[in-house]
Amino acid sequence: MKVLIADPVSEKGIDILHQYAQVDVKTGLKTEELISIIGDYEALMVRSQTKVTAEVIAAGKKLQVIGRAGVGVDNVDIEEATRRGIVVVNAPTGNTISAAEHTIALLLALARHIPQANASLKSGVWKRSEFMGTEVRNKTLGILGLGNVGSEVARRARGLEMKLIANDPFISAEHALNLQVELVPMKQLFKEADFITLHAPLTAKTKGMLGEKELALVKPTVRIINCARGALIDEEALAKAVKEGRVAGAAIDVFPTEPTTESVLFESDNIIVTPHLGASTTEAQVLAARDVAEQIVDVFKGHPAKYAVNAPFIPAEMLSVLAPFINVATTVGKLVSQLVEGQVSAIQIKYNGDIAEYDTKALKAAALGGLLEQVSEERVNLVNADIVAKKRGLAVVEQEEAESENYASLITVEATTSAGVTTVAGTVMRGEVHIVRIDNYWIDIVPTGGYFLFCDHLDRPGLIGAAGRITGEADINISFMHLSRLKPRGQALMILALDEDLTEKQRQQILALPDVYSAKVVKL
């Protein structure tokens, strides 16, 4: 076997590969140069510099595995790799400790004005009074995202005698209790925290999660740290809040576009910036290179890779049956994650009918992947599904039954939370995914992409028209409507498929209608 290493990585990883393969280290290659030689290799290892495009992958006729020695895989065309049966692996935990330690370092630097004091003294000025700091002991640290890095930050902050609160709906209460962290609603976190640190993945849901609206809730003494993803914060809103004294300071290690040497955040002395140093330790680079090298060797040996980013190969004889239901499981998981309320503690996945006769590991991974897509730093797949759920303290139970109510095959996901149970079921009909059950309501909708308004309400004359009037006044088209009711003039579920998203104001208008109990907009 031959392995090409296209970016600088730790020698520890290269040494592992040397035991099993011929290793060529050729860094700084241009895309055309990489395309011209990649056909000779079974494996490619990169960091963030090399772009593994569809053209590169197409030229890699022998490629079995692509390894990214780090967490993010934005520089790899995963869809193309998956289409060609190439396993993509990364090292999602290699930099966990380094990122957590950098977060704590920035927290303390913020509290004691260390960068500003260093610059002042080195410029020949001795002004102690200008750098009056604050102790972190007994202060409240708000953690947005209690995954790998967030949990390690909590453990270290506990040693500093800080009070810990966090927001992450897909962390069990037991897991938070073990970390001595109190789980709170996001608004409460913004209002109570003295320090706020972000550790959420960047998704459509989390992009801009800390913006003008959220900054209006915080204490004027709050200090904000971001070592996760730059786009989680509205930079303009943060810079304005610091300038106006509504936020005491911030420490930012990541930016929406990198590398960068210009940002509105550079203009304030109360904002500390570092050039994405979270994973920049010798130990983190060694761990990342070693993790990826070991996985490349596993693939060469025919073993499953521990951190495969894309789903492992499914035999052709099973693919024709499972592929449509993988889409069902993913969609059902996504819908549960958007409808669920409260703190999730357990997940039950049920397979009813014909589908229960097959190996359901891929379906379980798809359901958990859809469920955790918006909250997990790791991509959930067949190999790591149990590991990711266990890290979050989530109990996952599977149930297989040969009989199925109403349908030949049915996949149901139930999330048990502090607020109750949310149930969603789906199947395949005429080659399409159909959502056929929400809690106690039997329905039939095809999630063709777009926005859906789910309204729990009392079945009464005029209510559907009133909701339609609000969307009409907002110039939002309804492509179809579905109603399911438990009994006439009893509790009912209305589903409106919308061409555009509702604003929060419009959603509140619908929620304010008499006899409307809930109004949630989801995107599928």
C-alpha cells in the first residue's frame, strides 16, 4: 500500500504508517500537481491546507481512505468520496484537551487583562490601576454546548471553583450532574453568566447563535470566549456591545473566514484575539496524526475505522432495501430534534414490519445522526453511533417487531425528556419518505424540503383560516395543509408546508390565536 501525506503532520503518525505502507511526504502541492500523482496511492492524509476536491478524488483511482488529521473536514468533498466508496476519517477528539485548556487560558487572560498589561509594560508604561481584574472563583460560567470540549472546560472550571451552568438539549441530566453542571434554558444562561464560552458545532441552527438579541440579555460585566467556530457569533453585534459597555470583554480564537488579518473585533482593546490556536499544541498534533494513521491502517486491514466521517460500505444485496429507509431514519431523527422539548435522557428506536428482518445498525446510526446533527461536534455514523450517544449520557434502546401497524415497514424514534415523550414515525411509499406519525397523531406528509409549521390546537371552526390569514398577510405561500385530530372538536395537529420561514413575530401571532397550544417551525 502507498500513502501520500500532503500536509505537515506529526512524525508519530508517519512512523505508524511506515510499519504497514510506503509513505511519501509531499507538502505544498498545487491542486494540479496533486491530481497528477494521486492515482498511485491507496490513502491520502491531509490537515486543513490541502483541498481534496471532487477532481482530486476522481483522479485517485486506487484511493481507499482519506484521513484528515484534525476535527473539521470542510476541505474534503465527502459526498464525492462516499459516492466512490472511499472512507473519510478524522480525529474529533485529538484536540479536545488543547482546546479546553486554551479556553481556560483566554478566560483567565480576560479576567486579569494579561495581554493588555503585557503590551503596556513593554511599551515603557507602569500603570497597575488601569488593569484592575476580577477573580473567577464563585463566578458563573455559562457553557453553550456540553460535548467533548465543553465537558473538559467544565471539569477545569470546577477546579477554579466556578459555578457551572450550561445549555445543551441533547445531554442527559445524569451526565450534567456528573460534571456538576446545572442545565438551564438559553435565556437564563445569558442572563446569569459572568463568563460565557461557546462549544457548539457550526450548523444552520447555531450560526449566529450569539447576536444582538442574545447580547441584549447579558450582564454588562459579562466576558465572552469563543474557541469553537467563528460564525457562531455575530461579530458586528459583539464589537458594538463591547464598545457601548454592554459587554465587558471578549476573547476570540476563531473567525468566520480564516486566515484573516482584518476584523471589527481587532479594533477594541477589550477584545483579545488569537489566530486559531485551540489545537496548536504538540500533544494535539501528535494525537491527531496518530488517530488518523491508526484508522488508515485499520481500513487497509479491512477493519472498521473508529472515526469514519461517512458511513461504512453497505453490501449491494442490502443496499437496495436499506437505502430508502436510511433516509427515513435520518429524516425522523431530524424532526424529533426540532420538535422535542425539555432535556433529553433516552432514545428508543423501533423497527416494525419487514425492515425488522434486516441488520438495523445503519438505520440506528442514521436516526442518531439526524437527531444529533445540529448539536454534535462529530458526524454520527455506523461505527461511532453508540460512542457519541454514550458521551452525552443518552440511553439508546432498539426494538424490533415483525408486526407493523398500518404499514409494511415503519421506523419510529421516541425521545424521552424532562417534558415528556416526543414520537415521530416514518416509512417509504412509492419511493418517497413519508412522515406518518407525530406523537398520538397519524398523518401523512412528504418532507420534500422546506419549512413546516406544526400547530397543536383545539379542533374548532375558523382556526385554520385564522392561521392562514397570518401567513397570507406575511406573503408566505402554503403549498399544502394536513390536519389530524383525535376526535371532532378535540385535540388536533395542523401541519402547514410553507415556501418560506416564519419570523418569530409571525409565529407568536399564530401562538396567540385562541386554542393554539404550540406552534413550531421545522426545516426538513
